[in-house]
Amino acid sequence: MPSLNLLTVPFLFQLIAAAAPELEPDYGTHNMYVFFACSSWQFHSANFNFFFSLLINSAFTQNTPAWFELSIIERLLKYDWSKELIIIASIIAFILAHLYGASTNKKKVENWIDAHREVLKEEFFQVGFKNGKEYVSESPVNYVSFATGRLFINSLTTNFTLKGRQNIISLTLEYILSFFFNVAAPTDNIDIAISINKNTPLNGFVFAIVNKEIMKRAREEKYYLSLSKTTDSPKLPVNFVFMSEATEITDNLFTPELEEAVQKAANVLNFVAFTDQRAEHPETVEDIESFPRIVLSLKFPSNEEEAKTSAAILSAAINLVEVASKQKLRPETIRKLKNVRESAVKKINKLQDEKKAEELAQKKAEEKREERNRISKLSPAEQKKHEEKERQKEQRKQRSKQMRRG
């Protein structure tokens, strides 16, 4: 296909100058497309008319030196690079904001681990992963820490979920959406799961201390909290409530250590829960099986005092395992806990039976539909014969019913 290259552009300028000698290039108003057309090796013919009109309309005025007489270096020096500089500056600013946001998230995680390292090392034989790292980064907003090696506990896993500070545009949009719509604003969260050894002597139960700010949302999102009853207590700060299946369990597990830790925890604790049930609503009987663990939802501390409070809560939560293993519940409490789980199993079985009945009804309806389609394709004589057979079959059924009644 024909193309416009570096050799043909000056020739076009000469033609224009010969046709209109009073016109010459003007460097104050020339378009950047002129520079690219003159300095590139090839210009696609499909855009020739567009750029050629730009050459005529914006590259020539009176009393200025001819643009095509300049060398490449002179053109670079004369060209107005303001638009390109704005673009480059914007790209550099975005990259710097990305690096700053990512490093801020990383620093928050490191500071939290520093503040809780002493507690973790006192409670666990191994803090961090086998490669020696105390945490790993799955993305600029997701970090994971790990600890293991303690009586009654398999492991402690900490998941850090942070704001997308590395993408300021996306973060701003999330804040805007949360302002105008029913969408949660971006937050920094710490979720800790303490997995308890299955051989630990425990009854299945739910006990939690929950911040009132997130109480409603926590009950909706965490299935195990929906099994509990909510109660206020003078032993708790006004910001918190108990969510427990039985008062006896609350009395046993609300230790002096935990009571002291939560007194100033309004800014760092969302909830701490001891549960044997999963967070997701169960869909199968297997989902009801006991899965004992301790769950904490924390906020990042903003000062040294809050960091100490957060560490005290973590230590008290870890020590709940021994307390729970030693508690002796009354028979009526154990029976109540058992009934709750058996009731959940019955509900699941009922839903599964209803689902199977619905599937069976759909299958039978499909079979009848296929049978009707098959009969419609038969000859009139065959259809009549089929109807007679069905009538006799129905009569036999009726006689059989009458005999059973007699």
C-alpha cells in the first residue's frame, strides 16, 4: 500500500510553498502530528488525508522559518513537549504512589508482627514459616503469618487484609461507592484463626465477645454467631456484648485475663469467638460436624497503648483453649448444645429431601413430556390402541385400591 515517509514529506512542503509562497511554518501553533509525520519512517495511507490537512491548516503561517528545513535535532528542540511532559509526570506520580502505598501496607504488617512477636514466641515453638520468614505477601493488600507448636493447638494463622493503597484511583472509587451506595468502605483488617487439636476434650459450643459496631453484620456473615444469644453485661465495656449459647459457658470462658484485656479494646477488637461451627451457612450434614477453633477479628493499632492491648487480647484468646478443655458443663447445657446441632442437621436433611423431591418431580414431568411427544408421532390406530391400554391399566389400579380398602 502507498505510504508517506521521511523523503516525501519535504517534497510536499515544497509543493505547498510553491503554490502559496506567502505561507511558512509557524512553531507557535504547529500541531504535534506534523513532527511525527516528518520524523517517522512510514505513515499509513489510511490517515494520509487527515494529516495532510493538518499540515496545511496548522503548520503554515507568515514570517517564520520553514519547518521542513530544520534538522531532526532542531525539530526536537523547537517542539512544544508540554503535553508529553504532563503525561510522563502523571505516570511517574502514579508509580510513586503505587510504591508508597505498597510499602505503607507492608510496614503496617511488620509493625503489627513486631508488637505481637513476644506473645507469639512465648506461646509457640515456631513463629513464621519453615523458610524463616515471619510472613509472606500474597499481594500488596494480602499478607499471611503463621505459628505452630503448642499444646492443644495445631496452628495459628493470621490473615492481613489491607486497603488498596497501591492503587489510589481504585481506592478513591471504593470510597465514593461506599458514600453513595450500601457498600462497605475499605478498611484494614486482621483475621486470626487458632485451629485446635481434635483430640482436645471439648464440647461443641459458641462463645464470643463482639463489638457493637459490627454486631449486626457479624451475625449475618458468621453462621456460628447466629446460634448464640446476645446479652449485655456490666463486666464488659459499653462497646461490647456477649454472644453465647449458654450463660454457663460465658461464666467459664470470661476469664480475668480476657476481662482485663477487653476493657480498652474498643479501637482494636471487632470480636473474639470460640466456636465449633463454620462461618458459612451449612449446606450438608458434614458442614455441621464439630470444627473447634478460636477466631479473632482485629483492627490495626494506631499507637503503642493499643498495640499492647491487642497483644493482651491475643494472649488471652490463646489461653482460652486450656480453660475450655477443663470446663465441666451441666448435663442440661450439654443437652441444649446437642439439640441445637441436631436441629440444624434435621433442617439440612429436610432441605435435601425437598430438593430431591423437586428433582424427581421435574424428571417425571420430563418423561411424561417425552411420552406425549412419542405418542403424537404414532398413527391414529396406534394412538387408539395406546389409549385403550392406558385405560385398562387405570382400571386395574382402581380395582386394586378397592380390594385393599375391603
